[in-house]
Amino acid sequence: MNRFSTLLLLLAALIYVVAMFILGHWVQQDDSTNIIIHYLVGFATFIYLIYSASKGRLSISAAVGIGILLRVILLYAFPNLSNDIYRFLWDGRLIHDGIHPLSYLPSELMSSGRVGEWASELYNSMNSQEYFTIYPPISQLVFYLSTLGDSWSLATSAMVMKAILFIADIGLLAALMQLLRKMQQPAYLALLYFLNPLVIMEVGGQVHYEGLMVCFLAFSLLLLSEKKYLFSGGALALSVGVKLLPLMFVPLFLCYLDNNSQRIKFFGGLTSILLVSFFPFLIGLDIGHFFSSLNLYFQKFEFNASVYYLLRYIGKLLTGYNQIAIIGPLLSLISLGLILKISFSKELTSMKVLLSRMFYCFAIYLFLATTVHPWYLIMLIFCGLFTSYRWFVAWSALIVLSYSTYATLDFTQNMYLIALEYSTMIAVLIWEYRKQLRSI
């Protein structure tokens, strides 16, 4: 590689680092213009680095070093683009005070005066004052660990969370590289995840736990490929313990396993860890509290959706008001039906087919969801690495347009930008699909 190419790579890496530093340290949630500009600048350099790695101009070790550096510069930045961390810390502090996070609404605790002086700052900043928590036990454990000590602070707790997620990202990279090697895929594909600015910004910057969820899922798949069925099931249970979403893949794992002996081992590990982790979390509680908050995602919450927004528009034309209470649950049932159809339609012959179907299932889930936050794409990015499609990479660039919602005081969504996001992504999807058909 000549000196000019080396300088160009160094310049690209520097621009990427500066863009992520600004996003992590200086830009605020309501400054959507700067968020979109700096993110897209970072994304452009990300694409150049990936292209260079695919051509052998950038070594995998150097690219991984860039990914680590990007995460390190965000370790000391308090999450500035999302206020979810305040709920995380709220739940963690409740556990320290001997109050189960599922027992009371935040508003109930504040009005009763049962919480300490620490509560006011978190309560005033969180966006879920009237909702029960929706975070499973493994996430709650991290919340608890992040708020240890009498002298805890918001900044220290955020740094502890980021350190845990940083370790998870390194572990995920190691598992991902081994999976790619076993499937005889080029190693640079791991960079589509590890260097992706969406992953870096949302996991390393805004402490969203999709990174930890995918880490455990990657190890579950790796252990499955090594025929360690008991431990594979246990790792999947840990992934579910972070977020419930991997439960949708259980039918696929069931179909992948060849015989009853393998299934008994796998589901033995899965159910054992689920029982150990969830039983202390749920014992003696009104389980309805947990599911009442989950139900809000289908009957109340709406953000950056695709199919749902089209149906909502039609529903308003026909009835004059928002039909989310009907459309949301209906779409979730359709999503479940399609996921089950994909899971049981044909024999799963290889790990690559398993991952491809996981990709299709999760894509369906996102297309039919009423709420699609940017960090929801992290699972799609991971599963998509093992397919021949790359439209999800374009979506991971375009979804930053949804941050325009926070530019208004009442969080009004810009439907023109949402239309631009989905129409462009679908155009890339169709172009890529037709290109693959022509190559057959």
C-alpha cells in the first residue's frame, strides 16, 4: 500500500473519531441537525474503512483498534442523546433500597415519599414515570452493579455501565470472528458490526443493552456450532435475561437441533438459567405489572414505524381517529405467525441457514412494529452479517433521521424524513434482491 493510501486511511479514521467524539460529548438530543450531520460523516468514513478492509488495504487488527478507540472516547461521556439511562439508574437504586422495581410505578413512589433524596433528579429526567419497568433480571443486575456504593453519582454509574457494555462488545467480537471462521466467511465482515457507528453510538455512547443481548446470543450460536448444547441453551437464556426479544428465535433453535437428545440438553440449559434468573425477580409480584408495560409497545407507543404508519393513516381516513389499539396487536399477531412460518417451513441444514432465518424473522418484527428506535437495528446488523444482503447497512445509516423527532418540544415526528428513510431503504433492498436474482 502506497503512502497516499495510508494517509487517506489515517485521515478517514481521524474524521471518524472526531465525529463520534462530537456526538458523544457535545451534541444534545434536541440538536437533530448536528446529530444527523456528524453521524453521516462518521458513517461515510465507516464505509471507506470497510471497503479498505475488504480489499486488504486495512488490516483487521488495525480496524479493531479503531473500533476500540471509538468506544474508549465515549467511556467518559454521559449519555446525551437518550434519557433511558435515568430509568436504568432508578431501577438500580430501588434494588439497593430494598424496593423491587416491578412493585410500584415511579410516580407512586415519589408521591408516597418512600424513596431517598437521590430520586428527584432521576425521576424528573426519566420518560417512564407512569410505566412499570420492562427490563428483565440480567439487565437489572447491571443496573444494580452500576449503582453500588453510598457515594455513587450519575457519571460514575454511566461509566460502569459503559465499561460492562465495552467488555460485552469485545466478547461479541471474539465470538463473531470464530463464527465467521467456522462458516468460512471473510473476517472483515465482523467490522460491519464492530465499526458500525450505530452500534458504537447506541451501545457505547447511550448505554443501550442490545449490545449485551447480542453478545450472549453470539456465544449461544458459537457453542451450538461446537455441539455444546447445554451451554448454548444457557447462553441464550442470558440473552433473554437482558431483553426478551431472543425468545422469537427459540422455534428456530428447536428446528435446528437434530434429535431429542440435543433438544433435551439445549432446553435443559435454557430453562435452568431462565428459572434461576427470573424466579427471584418475579416471585411474589403481580406479573401483570411487567406485561402491562410490555403491552404499551403494541397499544400506545409509536415511533419511526413503517407498515403501522400506513395502516394508521388508512384507519384515520376510515374512522377519524388513531386505531393503534387494534392495529398494534393485530400486527404483532401477524408478525408472530410469519416468524413461526419461517421457523417451521423448511429443514434447517446449516448454521448459515439458521442465521439467515433469524435475520428474516427479526426484519419482519421490525417492519411490523409500532416502535423502531435506532438501537433496535443492532440485532438485525448482527444477524445480517451472515446473509448475502447488505440493505440493513443502508438502514443503519438512514435511521439516524428519526432523531429529528427530538427537535420539537412535543416530539412531533417528521413524516417526510421517515418516508425518506424507509423508501430509500426499501429501494436498496429491492435493488439488491433483483441483483441477486440476475446472478442466479
